[in-house]
Amino acid sequence: MFSRFLSNEITYFHGANYGVVTESIALHQPGLILFDGRYYPAELFKPLQIELKVGTYVLVLGTRGCRLVVEKDKAIHGHKDNEE
């Protein structure tokens, strides 16, 4: 009945969608992003040992369960301490 909320499968969005981190996101530590005028829980797309700090721009790829799936947007730099 509620299996779609427990799935590890990603449902991808069509086109580019951007958000801004409002609560830091790290491996096994979901955070929050501002996306489309609202706050959403979000997690990393790939299991990387990075932290996306507050103010970092992210690319929103889709959803996994109740969370948005994101990765750092390398084209837009939102936080000077987070640049690679």
C-alpha cells in the first residue's frame, strides 16, 4: 500500500531543475532544499563523501520515496567554501 514511499528506485524529472540547500546534505544525512518556492527533504544522488553546505546550488534529478534526489550543480557556484 505504501511501497512507493519505501522504494529505493529513483523517479527522474524531465529537464533541468535547480534548488538551493537550506540544511546541509551529506552521505547518509538528508537535508533540506528550497525548490520551486517550497522546502523539501533531499538526499545525495550518488554515495559520495561530500557535504553540500547551506547556500550550495543543486541540480534536482528526481525523487526517491519522499525525498528529492540532488547533486551539486557544477555550473553554478553557490557557496565559496564548497567549490571544488
